[in-house]
Amino acid sequence: MREQAEPVENIDEEIQTLIDAMGQTMYSAPGIGLAANQVGEPIQLLVYDLTPKDKERSLCALINPEIVSAEGEILYDEACLSVIDFSAEVKRCAMVKVRGFDRHGKPVDIEADGLMAICLQHEIDHLNGRLFIDHISSLKRALYKRRLQKMLKNGKD
Ligand SMILES: [Zn+2]
């Protein structure tokens, strides 16, 4: 998961199955975004859904995503399905433009701000082998590692 994910070359049946499986994993977590390498598939694919809880779900997939521009700053308390029991305030760009392909292979340009901008930057980070804890101070990261070791020693998962 610490490696750069490979670009997707064919948006085939297998990718469709993976997108739906990732959607299920994300919803049951529950989370608002998931990168393919978090589920052991090292390819440039992420899913997200920022629909409010009282609305019908709408799973979005983004393939070979690339941030083409970014501006501003926003602070948000982030958590991650791959970082156990820990959240931290992370500074991100407030607005991003992301280019990629949807699950049908159609090129898409997304302009995102707020939570959506945070979510996309977080998931694209995953695809580049980065976790949100890479953005926090080394002191906070050390605290997290110590806590994680303690949890593992106590046999919690
Ligand atoms: Zn994450």
C-alpha cells in the first residue's frame, strides 16, 4: 500500500466487479472513499460517495485520477480505513480540479471543494502510496505508532 499504483489500461468487466466490491466495502465500513490499493489491488482506481445519509446512494468511480490544479487551504479531521483508530487534523487544498475516467471510460473533469476536495486528495494520496498521517507532524505520528503497538500487544485488532 506504500507503493505507487499502476494505471488502469482496460476498463473491463473485472474493473466493474472490483468497483462494486469496493463500494460495498466502503459502505459497510462506513467510509466516504476507498482506493483500490487499500483492498489489495495496486491500480489507479478509487471510489467515493458523498451523498448525505438520508439520500439514495450514488457510487462514483474515478480511474487514473490526476490532480491538474489546486488552490487554497482547508483543515479537516481525517480518518482512514487503513489507519486503525486514529484521526488527525490535516491541511489540504481547499479546491482541486481532478481529471480521470469514469467507470464507463468517459473522460471526466471534476471541480471539487469542501469535503469532496478533501476526500479526493486523500484517496489520490493512497494511489501514490501516501497516507494522511504523512501530512501530520512527526510527533503526532510517533504517538499513533506507539498507540498502535500497544493495541497489537493487547491483542486487539
Ligand atoms: Zn484512507
